[in-house]
Amino acid sequence: MLKSRVRPWPATALALPTLVGTLAFALLAILAGCASMTGAKPTASASRPKAVDTAPTPTGVNALLELRSRMASSASEVQAETLAEARVAWEHSGTTSDGLAYAVALGAPDHLESNPVEAGRLLNTLLLRTAPDDLSGDVRRLAELLRGEYAARTALYAELGRQKEVAARELRDATILSEARIGDLNSDLARTRRERDEARRKLQAITDMERQLIEKEPEPARPEGSR
């Protein structure tokens, strides 16, 4: 009987979810620190009508975290539309703000097109930019935290993929071994059946010979005068 082998998770794979949780907690701390800034009075320009009614690109920490939350909690159609809009804006303008918004949308968890690998690469590019397009202040710290989270998720996904590959290989090897053993058992069973049939044939031949010998025995002679 085959016994399944389950390898224990390595320490690195167990530590990665904790790292992701720590990074998420740090993001919430930044959000709490920046919430106090939302009470600022609007400037005179804020009351002026907009020249073009378009959705502004998120530039502050709160707006970026709101975008991340919207990507994680919205319906799949809304997620796809939001990500597509962010991608088009980034490809069209190439500005740091559009690139950061696209990295946040692309790397956000819990949506089908989430890609922390590409989002992390984009953040690396944006963090290397120099003035006047460089990231600074809380926005830069948020980008660095997100880059760390994306790296942790990428490592976790790689470890999960490795474990899946190992499990698939072990299952394949176990299946091959089982099929080989089944083949051996079938061969043994076929040989046993042949030996049984041969024994039956020999027994039948001996039985036929005994019957023939009995039939050929002469009858005992009768004494004279007997009828």
C-alpha cells in the first residue's frame, strides 16, 4: 500500500504571509497619518469650474490607497475597467503620477489581473527617477512599502508554485510506481492462472488414464458349474 508523502513548508514560505501582513499594517499607519491633512481649506482655484471633466489621476497617499481598496473590493468588471484606464493613462502620458496609479492598480490583490511582478518592476523604475519627476515624502514611502509587499507576494507565489510542482512530481512518481506494481500483480495472477489450468489438465489426464485402465481390466473367471 502506498503512503502519501507530504513535505513540511519551509520557514521562508511560512514567514512571507507575516511580512505581507506587516506591510499592510504599515500602509494603514500611513493612511491614518495622512487623514489629518484632509481637513485643509479649499483654495480659490478649487471653486472654479474644470476646463475638462475627467477623472483626476491619484497623486496623494489617501487617493492611492483608495484606488487600491477600490481594486480589491469592486466587481470584476469595474476592476478591469479601472485597470485599463490606469494603463492607458500611463502609456499615454508617461508621468510619475500616472505610473504610480497604474502600479497600485496592477499590483492590488484580489483581482484577476493582479501582477505584483510587473507592478514591482514599474515601482523600481519610478523610484529611480530624479527631479522634477521623482517621488518624495509620504508618496515615496508608500511606493517603497508597496514595492516590498509586491516582492513578498512574488516570493510567496514562487514558493507556492515550487511546492505545487514538487507535489505534482511526487504524485506522478507514485502513479508510475503503482502502475508498475499493478503490472507485476497482473503478471503474477496470469502466471498463477496458467499453472492452475496446467494442474487441472494434468489431473484430468490422470483421471482419464485411470478410467481407461479400469475399463480394460479382464473380468474374473467363473468357477466350473456356476451359472
